[in-house]
Amino acid sequence: MCRHLAYLGPEVALGRILSEPVHSLVRQAWEPRRQRSGTINADGFGVGWYAEEDPVPARYRRAGPVWGDLTFTDLARVVRSGAVLAAVRDATLAGADGEAAAAPFASGPWLFSHNGAVRDWPEALAPLASGLPPADLLRLAARTDSALVWALVLHRLRRGDDLGTALAETVREVAVAAPGSRLNLLLTDGRSIAATAWGDSLWYLADGRTPSGGTATGRTAPGGTASGGTATGRVVVASEPYDDDPLWCEVPERTLLVADRTRVALTPLKEISP
């Protein structure tokens, strides 16, 4: 269900990361290579990006397939950014929310996407929804499982949780309430990226990185953390690789990833205290 991607690095045209690579996110809309559920992502798309000296991202979202939107082609050719989150959507259930249901969801400095589905939606999450402030429920972006998961994450962010904690604790709560859910979440504030691998594929690419512990460049160091200097300061986190660069690394199932331009850290979710 869905494909998504987040990028931090040197400023580039959106098309360089979203449409030009041989296995780009745009191509994944009709021909994903590693998607475990669903076959095509034609139920909407979106991209959010940050402009220099502005912490609040801009967004462009549509309800139809990305390959049919000529405006997006023009936009991706000329808009440049050093921080991007984008997604193509395969809807869990048919609905009328259209563009409002397309990731990325946004609030303040944050952009969010959910690749997956909540099992037994909506009944399974009714207890969690009842714990949110009523105003948060009234502000739901759409009547979808992803929108409610975003509301749960956002509630934690506003309470002061960091990106990784907000995702990890939300995944834990939702997985307990709705076992068997697929919960690959992706979140950025334009400076860092957090993501979870829970039920679908997740990969990362970190250029020029020398991991601690002396492991090969671009690979995960002992203990689950890759860190150190980087030649270009580029990190990409994606549902699947957009090209055949051998430095792409697969994130293990049930893992939290937290990255910025200088380090990538992987933490097994089973080790996060309840």
C-alpha cells in the first residue's frame, strides 16, 4: 500500500529525486518492485518541500495518478529544495476524501506519510481515538486510517516527543490495538527523518558515509548505528531504491530509523520500552 520517500541533502530540483531516476517514485506509482501489498499506486500523490529560511513546508497534492499530472512535471523540473517528502497512494478503502487523503500530511514544520494499512479499521482504533483531544479529531485531514495515525503521531510531537519517539510509540500503540497492521511511517521536520519498517520494505541511501566500527561505507555499523562524516550530506529514506546504487541498505523489519545529514541510526522496535 503506497510508496514514499524522504530526502535531505544539497538543494536539487524535485525531479532529480522523484521522476528522473530509473526506478523513481513516479515509476513506482505503476511499477513498484518491492511492494508487498497492492500492485499499483494510482489513488493520489503528493510532495512536500522546504524553502531556505522557512520552517513551514509547501505541499502539492492531487487525487489522481501522478503520471497524468502535467503540472507536477513542470513543478518538479523547476522547484528546488534540500528537504523533501513525497508519496504515491494506493487507498486502503474506497472513499471520497480525494486530495485530502494523499500524503504528505502536514502541520507546522512536520511532514508525514503512512505506507500500509490498519487492520479492522476503523473499529480497532476507536479506543486510541477516544484518547485524543476532541479538537484533534475535528481537525482530522481525512476519514482514513493514515489520517488518524498521523493525528496520534502529531499529538505526541506537540507534547514534546522527538521524531523517533513519536513514531515508535505510535506504532507500538497501533500494533497492540490492531495486530497485523502494516505501519511503515515516514516523518520529517526538514532537518531530520524518522521512519519505521513494519510490514513493508524500507531502504536508505547515505552518501560518502564512514560508519563507526569500521564497516564498509554506507552499511550499518555494529550495534545498528551508522554514523560519521559525509561527503555530500545526502540521505534518502524510501520504500524501495530508486536506482541500482549498491550503497542502498535495506532496513530490517520492525526497526526504527532516525537520520540527518551526518548520521543514520537503526533501533529494533522490540527494544523500545512500552
